[in-house]
Amino acid sequence: MFIDLTCPAEVFGTVLPTEEVPAAALTLFNLSDRVIVSAEVALRLLDKHGAELEKVSFRGRALNGRPHSTFMMTVPCTAAGVCAAEASIEKVWFRDNEVWRRNPANAVEYTPNALPMSRALTNLQYVAGETAVGFPVMENGLWICVCGRPNPEEETVCVRCGRARDAIFASCNPEAVEATVSMREKQLDLNSRSMREDTIRLQRLREEEYEKAQTRRKRRIRIGICLALAVALCAGIRFGAAPGLRLLAGRRALDSGDAEGAKKVFESLGTFGGADRMIAECDWISARDKADESRTPEEMAEAAALLRALPDNPEALQKANETDLARARLLLARGERKAAEEALRQVPEGTGDREAILRDCRMAEAKDLLERGEYEAARAIFLELTDLPGTGDLAAECLYRPAEARMAAEDWDGAIELLSRIPDYRDSRSLTLQCHYRKAAALEEAGDLEGAAAEFLMAGEWGDAAERTAGITLKQADALYEAGDLRGAHALYAALPDNEECAEKDRDCRVKLAEDAVNSLEYTLALELLEGVPDDYANAGALRTEASYQKAKAAVKQEEFETAVTLLQPLDRKALRKKYKDIETLYLAACEGAGIEAYPATPDPEAESTPEPANTPAPEGETEATDEATEPSFLVTEDEPA
């Protein structure tokens, strides 16, 4: 494939003509930093077998192609049997009157880097964005960006998407993309595994809780039966039994699950037999049971506080962290986000699924901000949580809603600025066109016709934008024509080729501009202006002849002989010889310089049908025919010296 890297624009998309609209709609992208006002394209229409049906060359005017933006151009053509189209840009006119022309010598060959639909393309788009089409490639004299655009080797930034060359070669090569995707898959696998483990652990805790409840019930029954005996035994121990018996009774109460009763016994013994150390064990068991029996966030918070009051017990700290995590999940499920975050502050980082719950809290916070209308803050959080599903659409919603509000307030520029950042979200594209249309209508009502025309053009096919654009353009053109601004009027009339009145006025403008160009010695410009104007219209023929002659004369001096031959050959040089005495000499010199035969010999049909014998001598008084071309008889006339 070949590309001219000097071309300031490229064809971004093509909509084929239809029976209803016999014209191809081209979407062009302005790669330069200047405004494009006109462009000439060559359009090849192909059938379903790839054969060429028609080739159209068309120049679009009053395009208003803003720098680094897309703009539309319509090319009238046939729609019968068209299945595909190929478009190339031949000329580009900028607002500052500079013209770019295609030079076939500038075309360079490259191999497109577009990937087919595959896992590699999906992984690349995950890393580089949806506009990525292939891995970056470095070829001879150029490099191809992930967006598919070739760039000169010395360019450090892609002219189409603005990506930095070094950055995409570092982060978007196959190895880097595979590493990024692999890391992402591992993270998702870890998250999924953590969720499964949490589910299994919760199920196990429920089963253990049920078993403990049954055990406690049976234990209470046994305790009730023995309570009377215990009272008598305690009385004996209190008033006459040895401390050893009370210590044994406390241990038995602890083993039976009565931690509170055992603690009271141990507290009455002081330090006897290690009773003070058993008090800590009673506190641990009591707090653990309370945590297991907790069903509300308040009960869980109280149990966690009791567990954290035992810093020398690692099991107590672990149980406290699990209790606070369960409390945070419960609070978040009830919609109490701030309370859930407060519970998570009690848990050290990296413990259990703390980070996952914290992300869920951030997501809930962002949704609350979105509903309250604090869109910037909400969008910032959504963009932080890109690994959670749905955050991309929610971040886009943070721009979509304020854009709707700005449309309601008729702040069209503000709405366009927001909607242009989310072009593929919901009906953003349609709303953008509508904003351009509404802004154009307001500008037209305020009398700003130029601004209104530009905005109606940006509105595309929304509503009657095309008809209103044509109406405004006609008003502007007539005003410029009346004011004597023929160049401006010509640019606007040419934008309405289907209007016969506009076409007539456009021819008048072009002839007058061509006359000024000839007087200013701008012969190339004059010939361009006279393209398509009949010779019998006004003095178009005389102007075209004058411009062709003068330009050919300059071309001979500059040794551009083929150009001179092309200009002089179509002219009636015999009729013009009185006005331009050296026109024939000029033509012969150009032909000689270009290596072209000025007057090729025409074969005689009779001689071809009845050839003479090869050795027949020529009659007397006649000379033999030669291969040399005879100069035309009109080179010397009676009114010129021989």
C-alpha cells in the first residue's frame, strides 16, 4: 500500500451513494494546524467484483475543516451497481490561500499493521483503547502507530491520534500487552478465588454457629440440673472448702462454657494457682462467643472492641478483624457507607477482603455523588475504579447529565465540549449534531451568518441543516457579490453547484477573477479559475488562450517542454499567429525539447491499398518521398517576411 505523508488530510470514512442520495459522503480528517477551506478528491466507484464503474474528480468548497478534526464532503456520483469506493485527495486549499498538490514522487510504500478480529486485537484494545487496530511497527523511513496511521521516522508523535511514539512502542508491543493482560487476569483470578474462599468460610461459620448453639442449649440444661448442687458446693467452698476446690470448680465452669461464672471464681482467688492468667482466657472466650452470636452492627462493634482489648492474644486480634470486616459488609449492604468505612479503618491493610470492600464503598460514594449532581467528583472516583464492571459507562454518565443540563440552559458550546468527550455513549453523537444546529439557529437569528453557516455545516444531516446551510451560503454569496468581493463570492457560489443561478454567477466571478489574474501575470491561477467555463462565455476563450500562451512561454524558458506542449497543442495556432507571432516557433521548440514529433506524418490510404513495386524508379521530375516531416505551409505568409 502507498501513502503520501505530506498530504495534510486523509479520508476517514466513506458512505456509498444511494438511489435517494446519488452522492458519496466522505469524512475527512484535517491532520494539519491550519483550516482547510477546499479539497479536490478522486473517487473510484467499484462493483461487487472490484471492477471500476466510474471515476469522479470533484472539488469541494467552503469545507471549514478545523485543525485535527473531522469534516464532511459530498461528491455527486452515480449509485447504480456501486458496492465499494476508493477515495484519494489530490489538492487541498487552506484558508491562508496556500495550496497543496499531490506529487506521485512523494508516495511511499508501507504494509498496514491492522490485525484481524482475534484475541490479540482484543488485548491490544484493552491496553491502548478502542481506536487501536494493530501493534506499532517500524519500517524503512516511517513508523506505523497503533491507530494504523503511518508517520515519518523523525516524527515523535502520531499525526492522527497524538500518541507518543516511544510510549506506544514501549507499552503496546506484543510482549508488553501480553504481560499487562496476564497481570489483569491474575488479579481477577485472585479476586474470584478470594470471593469463593469467603463464601466457604461464611458457610463454615454458619454451620459451626449452629453446632455451638445446640451445644450451648444442652450445656444450659445440664447446668440447670446441677445448679442446686453447685449452690451447695459453692457455699461449702466459700465458707469452709479449700481454695484448690474453688479453682477446680472455676476450671470446670470454664470447660462447660460458663466463662462469666468462671471469671468470678478466678477473680475471688487472686493469684492462687494461676487464677489471674485464667481471667484472660475467660475474657477471650466470652468475647469470642459474643462475636459469634452478634447479628447487628452494634453488637459486632461491641464484640470487636472486647476482642481488641486483648492485645496479647493473636487469635483475639484476628477474630476482631474478621468481625469488623463482617460489620463493614453488613453496613454497606444497608447503605451506611460512611459507617462501613469507619469499620474498615479498624482493620489493617491487606487483611482479608478489606481492599475489595473498600472499593465497593468508593463505588457507593461515587454513585451517591452522581445522584447529588456532583459530577466531577463522581467521575474522578469512577475513573479510579476502572477494574470494576460498569465504571466506564458511569464515568460517561457524569459527562452526559451535565451536558443535558447545559443544553436545557442553551449553553451549546458547553454541551458540545462535554458530549465530544463521550462520542460513543448513548445518543451523544445525535445530541452533538443537535447542539450545533441549535447554536447555528441562534447565530442566524443574531445576524452572524458566517458563524451560523459553519455551525449548520457541523450539524451534518440533523433536521434541515443542509437546506439552511445552502440558504445562508446563498445570502452571503450575494452580499459579497454586491460588495465587489468576487473571490469570496466565487468560493460560496461554488459550494452550491446544483443551483443554476449560483452556477451562472459563479462563472461570472471566475471570468472576472481570471481577467485580474492574467493582468497580474498569475496565469496558472487564471487557468484553474477558467476550468469548466465555456470559451464562448464572455471573454473566457481569449483569457484562456492568453494564459496558456504566456505560461507555455515561461515553461520553455524554464525547460519544462512537456508542459509547454500540453498548453500549446490544443490551441488554433494558425488563427493566433497574427496576435502571437512566435507561437509556432515556441511550439516547435517545446516539441523538440520534449522529444515529441510536432506534426506526425499521416499515412496515405491509397498508398497502403496499392503498394508500388520496391524497385520501380521514380518518374522524372519527381523526388523520392522521405521520412522527414514537412513543415506546415502557414509558417510563412504574405504579410510576414520569409
